[in-house]
Amino acid sequence: MSEPRPIDCTTQRLIGALTLSRAQLAELVSVSTGTLYSWATGRRRPGPENAARLVEVAERHAELIAFQAAEIARTLWPDGARPR
């Protein structure tokens, strides 16, 4: 078993990937923050195009988070001997 190495700025990138403000999400989906609020509270529902945009944003962020997690694992356990 290898000893873990210190986490570098990869952690900061992962934290950044996990935090997305309402304004940032609205910009990515091309709607107003008020529209997002209406969706979140159930007053309105996104139409098909906006729903597709929401899914695309979620998928991109999931891919980014998975990539960053893999980078952290490579930093901590460069020989691949990750404890389970």
C-alpha cells in the first residue's frame, strides 16, 4: 500500500466544479435567474429545449467532476494502489 501524497490545487478545481451559483446556471441554460427560481419552486416547468439544456449542463458538470476526482486519485496514489 502506498502512502497518500498531499492534495494540490486539483482539490480547488474540484471544489470549483461542485459550486455553481444560480446566476451561473441561468447563464449556462440561457434563462434568467427568476426563471430558474420559478422552476425550482414548481411555479413553472422548463419546456423541452430548456430541459435539454439543463441535462446538458448536468452531464458536463458530472464529466468534469469525474475527471477532477480521477486527477485527485492520481495525485494521491500515483502507483494506483488506492485503499478501498
